[in-house]
Amino acid sequence: VPSHDTAPDGWSLLSNGGARNTEVDYDGGFSYQITGNGSEDIGGIQQSVKCVSSTKYKLSGVGFTSGVTQGDLICEVYADGGTYAYLSWNEDNTGWTQKEVEFSFEIFLDER
């Protein structure tokens, strides 16, 4: 049963337009269903984590799209005003599809 505008445990709501859904899930009892018209109330959740410079990380997710008419389902690592890594599912991903990408943060110190 969809529970509108409720983020999963450990996450916070970024924007309305999504729902925790126990009727459709991949593994774990629920999914986060995002609905919207592509420009307003597109639904979003976020989670903050601390990362260490020069350490490799892996962003991994399982996505499913249905009825997409524009845009993609995006999962991204965003820090310091830019995107470091992202995963994207479009209208062709009509079944559960796992995607992953490795990334790392590089910190450059200003030597004065």
C-alpha cells in the first residue's frame, strides 16, 4: 500500500511526489515509487553520508520504470555543487534492473 511522501528509514524527503510502496518491491518488502509529470512534484529522497578522499565507492541500485513519457529515473551522488556519479533508468527498463558505478572523491588542498 503506498504511503505518500514518506521516506524509508535512514532517508529524508527531498520533494513530494513519491511514496513508500509495499505492493511492488524487488527485495526487502517495499520500494520507493516516484510519480510526477517530469517537472513538478517528481518525488525525491536523500541520504547524507560521509566519504573519505581517494577512497573508491560503489553506487548501486535496482530500478524499475513504468509509464515513463519523459525523463529518466536518476540516482546520483551529489556533493560540493556537482554530480560525482549517477545511475539512470529510462522507459526501456520495464523490469527490475540493477546498475552500479564506482567513483571516488579527490580533494585538492590549497597550498599557500
